[in-house]
Amino acid sequence: MEQKPLRDFLEIPYDELEELNLKVKRQRIKRESPDKVREERIKYLTDEKRIKAVTVCFTDLEGRLHMLDYDKKFLLKSADNLTFDGSSIRGFSAQAESDLRLNVDWSAFYWLPSDIFGPGKVLAFCEVLERDGTPYHSDMRGQLKRATEQLFQKDGTVFHAAPEIEGFLFKSRDAERHYHEEGKFEFISIGGYYHALPGDGLRTFIDKAAEAQRAMGFENEKDHPEVAPSQFEMNFSYSEALVAADQIQLYKLLCRQVAAQQGLTASFLPKPVTGVNGNGMHINMSLSKNNKNLFYDKGGQDGLSSMGWEFIDRILNNANDICLVLNSSVNSYRRLDPHYEAPNQIKASANNRGAMVRIPFGNERSARVECRSVAPDANPYMVLFTLLKTGLEGPQPQEDAETKRSRTRFLPDNIYDAVRFFKGSQFIAQTLGEQVQGKYAELKVSSADRCPKQLGTRVKDAEIQFHHEVTNQYLWNLF
């Protein structure tokens, strides 16, 4: 007599996963009633007996993704009263005021590939709240959500974003944590742009990660090896800003997990190896109203409308102040190097890839502004919130905008200068709030002080070990 399996947990084929996740994405974009969506999700979780847990996600101030698995039955009973210890999260609350709450965003709900996350799980993003239920100031996802909702409620304007996220694939698991032992990273492939044989290590990784992203509703466009050895990029379609930011967090999570399953490391350090191109996270942005692209003007300079150029001018005018948001680690200032196509020039150009802002060739649908000087380790919610606020509300240049656009200035080449600009900025204080401004600067100085003051030509152990994306809580506690 055949023994019945002890467990019957949910496992969904990739094609069905994609349909389910795209349906949820469409609900988000249509802005279906939160009450209706919540009711639908809770009914689904109640009826689907094969789900054992719900993975609940939030992001800290530096951009790390934190995940808690709640037993499904417990979550259904306690969804309105989920709490956690905020003092255990770097950049969150002090010990004396540590209790924070989680509010499940039922619209940001994902069915998961079981071969990557394990069977019987679904995932939802959360907002972080104070004990009294008000928004928590250091939750940048909540800030981005409120800002985009206010923009839409005001006159129907929608903020779209499409990230291009580069990463490296290195030999061995946890290569970043063991960097101090080897003093180097080892490439899995030494091919280059668009070059990888079918079945080699890099191509196998890209194929599996891209399949998982498609299944989670990313609407992939293309995936390929990048310019540097062992470098990859998987592009997906533009979406509303909050959806795009959630997808950035999932992209990095999926890449890391797929690489770990293959005994490798997916790294999003901006410049882990000198002498080759670094990792960027180019952010393509546009605004639309009533399905009309507000950045497009067929007769405008480079096909951009006056609104599009004003958006660019404000970003360029405030580039130094926002640089720390876009480049948040000691290592990211290695990438802002005048060689290797580094976008360190505070200028806009249709062709110059060294410019901070590029204007890609576009039509009525695709006209956009591309901010190239963003590192992939930055907090995506803080990046998109800051770029949106800067582009729409930032101080305009006092001199002739055309003159300022063409004049070459440079972004800071080290984190200390970036911190100084950030801390001294009245615009940042007004935009992020003085509490966030102070906390964030303190975190960045804390990391910088553990690293050599001068970058030099060799990547130092400390800039890897104390990088905010590397799990090293034990090391931090030694100080």
C-alpha cells in the first residue's frame, strides 16, 4: 500500500504563477479599493489549505530587506496587531521606544516559486507604523507610497520608473563575508557584453533568475551578461514607482537565492573589483496623466517637454545634496570614477554615458529621463522618493539653466564629502525630515569611520565587511 505524503504544501507551475502575479499587479495599477483587496486576500488565505506561512517584508533605512514568516492561521487572527522590535534594526527606533507595528499592504502580494522560496508560502510587503498607528518616519516605502498617492489624488499624475540593475556573480557562497580571507573575488565567467555560451555558469544563473522574475510578474524585457567579467543585468518593464521599488528588492533577493543554490554569490556591491566596470542601477523615470506621457514633446530638445527639462534641471541643481541617497556606501564612490563609463558628471546628455542624467531616444510612450549615477545598494524607496521630490519641488538653478546644463561639474568622489553636502542641505531636511536626515547621516559616518579614509586603488577588507548589504551583525557589535 502506497504511503500518503505527510505534507501537501502549495506548489504552482511557473506559467500559472505568472498569471496570478500579473493579475495582482494589474489590481495595484488600477488602484482597486484596499478594503476589497484585503477581503479578497484574506478569503484566499482562509480557503487555500496548502499555505503554511506568509512571508512579510519591510525595508530599513539603509535599504536592507527584512523578512518575517508568520504562520498563516496566526496572521489571519492578528493581521491588525503585528509588532516587532525596532531597536534591533539599524537606523530604526531607540531601545526606549522600540516597539513598532507592521501593516500588511495586501495589494503588494506575491505568489512564490516554490523551488526558490520553498513550498507553501506567499509574500506580502508591509508599511512600518508607530505604536499609535501613525506612519513611522524611517519607513521610506511608506513615504514613497504616500507621495505617489498624493500626486495621483491631486490631478491624476502617475510616477513611472524602470530600473536597470547590474550585479556580479562570484565563485563560492557568501563570497562577500569571506572577502577578508581571500582578499579578492573570483569571477565565474570572463566573457563580456552579451557574451556567454549557453550552459556556462553565468548564463545558467541568468536563465534561472530571469525565469523566476517572469513568474513573479516582472514582465521581463531582456537579460544578458554585462560589460565586466561575470557581470549580469536582467531588465523588466517600467511600472508605477512603488511597484518598481518592490521589484528591485525582489530582484536582488531572487538573484542572491538562485546564486546560493548554485554555490555562488550574487553581489550588488557598486565596485567590488577595480580595473573593470562597476555595478549601476540606472533609474528611468517619467510622469503621465490620463495615459499621456508628460515628458514627451516631439518638437522639444531631445524629444523632451519643458516639464521633462525642468525635472532634469532640478536634479542637476541639487545633485550634490542628494548624492548620498543615490550612492550610499563607501564602496559606491569607487564607481564614480571618470573611467569605465562612470556617470560622475553633473550634466545631462543624450549620448554621454559619463553624464549623471541621460535622455534616451524615445517616442510618445517611452520618452523618459535616466538617472545613471545610482548604485544598486541604495535604498530603492528612498531613491525614487528623493528623485521624485527633487524633480518636482527642488530649488531651481539661479543662473541660466542651459548654461548650467552644459558646464561640467562633478559628483563627490568620497563618502565624507557626500555626507557633508547631505547634512548641510535645507532641501534634504524639508524633503526627508530632520530625523531621517540625522539618522541616515549618522549611519553613513559610522560605516565610513570603520573604513580607510582614502579609497586608494585596492578594494579594502573593511569596505566590504562593513557594507550595509553584508550580514555582519556580530562584527558591528564588537565596536
